[in-house]
Amino acid sequence: MTPSSMNARPLLNRRLAEFGTTIFAEMSALAVRTGAINLGQGFPDTDGPEEVREAAVRALRDGRGNQYPPGPGVPELRTAVAEHQLRHYGLAYDPDREVLVTAGATEAIAASLLALVEPGDEVIALEPYYDSYAASIALAGGTRVPVTLRPRDGRFVLDLDELRDAVTPRTRLLLLNTPHNPTGTVLTREELAEIAKLAVERDLLVVTDEVYEHLVFTDETDGTTPAHLPLASFPGMRERTVSIGSAGKTFSFTGWKVGWVTSTPELVAAVRSAKQYLTFVASGPFQYAVAEALALPDSYFTSFREDMRAKRDLLSAGLTAAGFEVYRPAGTYFITTDIRPLGADRSGGGDGFAFCRALPERAGVVAIPNAVFYDHREAGAPFVRFAFCKRTEVLADAVDRLKAL
Ligand SMILES: *Cc1c(COP(=O)(O)O)cnc(C)c1O
């Protein structure tokens, strides 16, 4: 092919054309250039538990996982995932047939959609959504049908009637995420029960991204123990739900890219069919380390959550003091804010993109405009997301800087 004929058509195929470089790349580059504090991308600035790092070193030294691990994941990790689901949720999975280890939750999402969606199938996703959802649906040839979470009484709420109306005869699956990034919404027991009823009624598959399962914060209103409710635990759901977890989020090792899927043997086999031609396998030695991490005592999970809760409270208070309307998250490590209360001149007229592009110069902080997570960009325009998975002194510094607004 000559260069000119190559250029006759865009190089990037049609399925991916709408997805340029992610906003995270742009904003992280901006943070580096301006020396701003990066509360944009959601990665912790401290590593997870020392003993888990040591477990990875041991695995490397002992020659465990340095060559291709088994396709479904090493047995130690599959067993640990099954034991984790049983211990925390009372859900029993067979480690040999109902657990699949993936290259992070990202691959689990992509493989699930590539495996389960035919071109033309509709996939319902909660908007705003994690950025890889749209691209994975597109790669699978599916049609994305967003159902928008709307702010009400300090929380982004799923309208169950809107969800019900979004289901058509072409709907193949619901792609859910709870706790929800970027809004911090945790679907309630009642909401999950309704979603389950709908999925059973309309015979839908559900892929549920629960990577923030251990970041559900105390419910101060009723004093209950914070607990994640997996959708798979609702009546009729275990047999139609693909549940996704990640060591990146639960143990603060986002660079290790260890995730997992739990589901029925049939669904796991389907997802594995796609997964084997994506990475085949990944993260060999880290899989052994994550197996040990999943077996950590409850005290690890409690202090991880309480530590993040304190960070949430610190940054929420700082953002409120700076003039933002804060949607205090019930889960995840993100806070969504509304910039409009800052006033038209200081909020850039409520344009989150313009606001975030100017924020490093104005206040030395980087944030992400939520509009990038929307199909209906105007619905997300005034919202801006801050990550609080950072050291306390970094958050305190950011809060100080934001006073400049
Ligand atoms: C971070 C994140 C992921 C990706 O997890 P990895 O294990 O790093 O691939 C998936 N879903 C949501 C909602 C996330 O925030």
C-alpha cells in the first residue's frame, strides 16, 4: 500500500474513532507541567501492605509465576477468590469452574463484553460511566444505552423507571457498577432488588463491576456496619451475573493488574474464550501475592476502609469550604462536585472542561471533568471529580491550595 492510499481512510477503525486519548493523559501531563497536585487519576500514592509486596518478591525468587501461569489463573488465587466471596458475602463459587483471573478488572470487562455481546445487541450502562465501558461495548459491536444517574438529595440516584424503560427486546445485558465511579453512589438494597427483579423478568445478563467492594463507608444515619451487597447475592442473580473484582483497588496495587471474574461455569467459560486471545495470561508472580492478600484478616479490610473514609471526610470538608457543592460519596475513592455554586466567573460558567483546564494555574490542583463519562455531555457539564486516595498531607495541601478559588 502506498502512503497515499493508506491515508485515504482513517487509520483508526470506526468502532474506536470516537475514543481519542483519555482525559487522564491530558490532565496528568498538565499536572506534571504545572507542578499541580494530581487528584485526577484514581491511583493511590502509597503502595498496599508490605507483606503482600514481600509475597510478590518471594514468588519471583521462588520461580512461581515467572512463566505462563495456567489460563484460568493460578489455583492458589482462584481458591483465594472463592474463599473471599464466601467469607465476605456467603457466596459459594467452585474455584476450578467458576473463577477466572484476568489482567485487572479492565480485561474482565472487555472479555465479558466481547464474549457475551453480538453486534447490534444493546448494552445498558449507568451514566456517567467508567471510560473503558464505552470502548469495550464498541469493540464488541454492541450499542450503548446509557441510563443517567441524577443528583437528588446529595446523591446521584438511579431512576428505576428509566432503567425499566431502557430495556428493549434487543437488550442483551446490564453493565452495572456499585460502588459507582465517578459519583460515589452505592446502590441500596432496595435498588439492587429492583434491578435483580428486572433482570430476571426480562432475562438479561448482568456484568457487575464491584472493584470498590471494600470501600463502602459507614452509614452514619443508621449506624449499620458498612457492607457491600453483591448483585449476585440477590434472588435469581447468581446464574445470570458476572461479578468483577480487582486487587488494584482492594489492595492498592493498581500496577499489578490482577482482577477476577466469578460466575457460573458456562459464563466463566464464555468470558475465558475471549480472555485467552486478549492477554492469554498476565501478572504471574503477582497472582500468588494477591492470593495471600485476599486471605488477610478482617482488620486489613476495616482499616483500609476507615483510612479512606477519613480521607474522604478531609477532602469533602475542604471542597465544601472552597465553595463547591459536594456529593459526599458513600463508596469509592472519588468525590463528585458541582462547580456552579462557585459563581459564574469562578466556575467558568459551569463548564467542567474549561474549569479543569484552568484549575492547575488557578489553584495548583488537577481534577477531572465528569462530562467525559457521559454520552449526554450537557448532563455532566457542571460536575468535576476529585480523587482522595492520596496521602493525608497531600490532601491537606490540596485543600489549602483550593482556598485560592
Ligand atoms: C479502576 C477501575 C477499573 C479498572 O481496574 P483494573 O483492575 O485496574 O483494571 C474498573 N472499573 C472501575 C469502576 C474502576 O474504577
